[in-house]
Amino acid sequence: MIHLYHCINARSFRPLWTLEEMQLPYELTLLPFPPRAVAPEYKQLNPLGTVPLLLDGATRMTESAAICHYLATRHGPSPLAVGVDEADYGAFLNWTHFGEATLTFPQTLVLRYSRFEPRERRQPQVAQDYAQWFLARLRAVEAPLADGREFLCGQRFTIADVSVGYALLLAHSIGLDADFGPHVAAYFERLRAREGYQRARRAQDAAARAAGISAPDLGVPRRSRP
């Protein structure tokens, strides 16, 4: 049985969403955020104290985008993966990693310097700069969607959309979605309308209620357009 350790709306939402898209059986353990600080026993399983952690037999994985790719191939075949013989294979890999390395990373710094650091260590200018960094790179998503395509590659919904879609979910959670371009905004709505996404949200909510865990407060002041 696949076992996923998850926090509400954290990066681990990517593999949860993938599991529900593929309708694979799994066990979900919801942890309070941040688990390394408030669930120290979890470090016995994952010394980093981070989520996700996916256990699948002898396989242990902690990188969210890699887990999604693993699930779509190891437990496939699945249309969520683009094969090496398809023209968009390179684009698939690039978008899958772009979602984490280019789009999610700067948002973690927005959160750190606007919310998670002690008040005396917060750096509003740093948070604003990284918010702008994120939005500038989001133009790379706006551009290909402007040609009328529904998803990023392979002419179908794939793990690449899960990876980038989570970055948009995080941006929505912290108030950066007001600056989405029109094509990104419509794309995000398409992703959220998917039944797999909705099942993942319901699974997360049910696990939160069962564990008595509330969503972390990720709210940061909304930026105004320059």
C-alpha cells in the first residue's frame, strides 16, 4: 500500500492530486505544519522533517514532482506521463521541474520573510522582490497558453500540469493570484475543476477533520499592481 505523509496545501498536495487522478489505493497521514517543529516524532521516518514523504514498499521519496513522475510511470502506464517517444517529452520534463524549481521556490521565500520568521526578522522588501520574481517567471506559463492550448504539453493533462498547478494553488493561498495573466487564471480554474483535484481536496479535508488539524495561516498582504 502506498503511504503518503502530507500537510494541508503543502508541496505534498502534488502527489495527493496525482494519486487521486490515477485512482490508486493509498493511505494518507496528515501532519500539522510545520511537521519538523510540531511533530518531532515524524523525523524518525524522515530526518528532514519535511513533506511529502511517500512510502511504496522499499521505495522512499521526498521530492514532490519526482513522486508524481514515479507514480505515473511505476504505477502506469498512465496518460499523466509523456513518453520518451513523444514529441513533447522534453517539454514535459521541463514543465514538471519548472513548477517546483522556478515557481514554487520563490514563493517559499515570500512566506518565510513575510510570515514564518519572527516579526523582528521579517523582510518585507525581500518578500516583495521574490513575489515579483515569481510573477515575472509566470509569464513563461502565460505565453504558451495564449495559443489556445488547454494544458501545457502532450495535448492532454499530465504531471507537468500537476506540478505547475500546485505552484498556482500556493500563489492563490498567499494572495499572488490577483496578478495572474488571463490565460494563467483560466488555466488554474480548469485545473481546479478537475475531478481528481476535487477528490484530493476532499481527501485532505476529511483527513484534517479526523486529525483535528486546521489549515496553516499562509495569508500575506496582497500586492497591488505597480
